[in-house]
Amino acid sequence: MNKLKRYILSNLSSVFLSMFLPLFVIASMVFSIKLATYTAVIKLSLLDMAKLYMFVLPDILFYTLPISFFVAAVLSIFKLSNDNEIIVLFALGIKPSFLLKTLLTPAFLLSVILFLDYFMLYPHTNNLSRNFIDQKKSEAKFNLSASEFGNNFGSWLLYIGKEDKKKKRYEDVFLFNKENNEEILISAKQADVVNSGGVLQLELSNGEGYSYSKEKLSQLNFDDMTIFDTLKASQREYQMPLAFWLSEDSRSKKDRLLTTNTLISLFPLLSLFLVVSIGVVHARHQKSKIYLFIFSGIILYYGVTMSLYRSIGFHSIYAIALVWFVATYFIYRKTIAKRF
């Protein structure tokens, strides 16, 4: 029996790889095109694109793995049927339930991996991706030009006399800010722009500051001064997965993801009866519409999962899981267990 299990699983693994790799490449291309749209807003190098791709890699795996497993499981059993090996197994007294038990372990492991993928990895990669994009947007908005008016640094108006591109340093810098009834003017010999954790800082050296209001006029001389661009400091704090899912930020989106992703994670387990029902055929007497059944099963499950959530919310998890399990078991009993 162990040799037979290994034989079935080896067929499954070879078909799985042949299905997974094309789907993975197609999904990667789709996500890469989506990432490329960011270049219309921010400047991204190849390294930046690679980082963004790594952030979406868990999403790509989450959506390709369950479909690849379902298709591969059906086709591997269909191959055994087409080669008359399934008929030989049943003739030797091996029940169709043996196929279910053989596929149960990889299906269970895949469901666990999918659950950990979206529940544990998604909060982390989502936070990293959003912070990375916000940082790049902040840098893109901060394009300084020497000898030109109209530069801004947060709420400050900024004028730059000269720019040393080799040292990435600015000289003869003037800043102006007006808040309420007070006007502030700062001049500095040198200025450096520093990106610290996504927050831009303007570090001034050797300068003077003037503050004017109706009541007083004050002057300040300084050797070093740092001005923070607080308007662009939008870095999100990292949250542990449980805290992320329980927080009220984007609550409706999180509820939708929790429901649909849980059902997608359960898809390999809940569809084992359907896998055997579609895959086991009589090669001589049956004209199998296997690909039609495969795509119909995937479209039906995913379609119901996405649409039913809008009507009954979290209740769709146990409702769809129970109905799908019972319906596929009924199909299995009528088409496979009753005959073999």
C-alpha cells in the first residue's frame, strides 16, 4: 500500500509542477504589470521592482496553489484511469476511499500553508509594501531644483542657491514659513536631505533664523538644525497578525478577506470528493468532459465564495463549506462509490 501511495503521489507531484509553473508565471506577469503602473507616479529601479514583487509573492502563491492542486489531482487520477490502472486497483479490491485517503495528507498540508500565508504573511507584506510605496511617493514629490522658486519642504517654502550633485548637498538655502501670526525665515550655508525610516529630514549647517510677529522680532544663530517633513511622515507601524486582523482600520476589507481567503484555503480539502468523482472514468465506455468539469468546479466554488459573502457575510464560511462538502459527497456516492 505504501508503494501504491508513493506511486499516486509521484504522479500528482509531476502533474502539479506542470500545472503550477505556467499559472505562477502568468500570475507573476499580471502582478508585474500592476506594479509597473506605479512607475507613472514614482521612480522605481529594477531593485525596487524586485522588492515590490517579493511583497506580492505570497498573494501570487495563495491564488495559484489551490487551483494548481485541484487541477493536478484530477488530471493525475484521470491519467491512471486512462491507462486502466484504476480499473486494476478496483479489481484487486482497493476501494475508491483509498484515493481519498492518499490525497487527504497533501490537501490538508496545502490548506494549512494557505491559511498561514494569508493570516500570518499578508499583514507583514501588506505593511511593508504600503510603507515602501509611501516612501517612494514622498521622495518623488521632493524634487529640488537650484536657483528656482516654488520648492517646498512640508509646510516650508524653500529656495536653493547652488547644488553639489556629487556630494548631494545644497548651498545658500533659504526657508520661509508663516503660521498664524508669526513668520519665520531661516538661512543656511549648507543643507543635506536625509531619509530616515521613510521620514525626510533637512539638515542645515551654519545658519541664522529670524522669527517675526506683531509683538517681537527674534534672531537665532545655529551650527546645526534639523527640520522634519512631518506632512510626509506616513509610515505605518507594524502590527502582529492577530492585532492586524482585529483592528478597525479598513474593517470591511478585512472582513471580506477573512471570509473569502478562509474558504479558498479550505478548497483543496473540501474538493477531494469532487476530485475523485471527476478523475475516475472508464476509458473505453465513457466520454469524459474532464476539462469542462474542472473549470466548472473552480468557477462555481470561487464564484459562490465571492458573491455569497455580500449577502450573508461571515456565515458564508460554514454555509458554503457545508453545502459544498455535502454536494460533492453526494456526487461521489452516485458516480463512484455506487459503481466501484
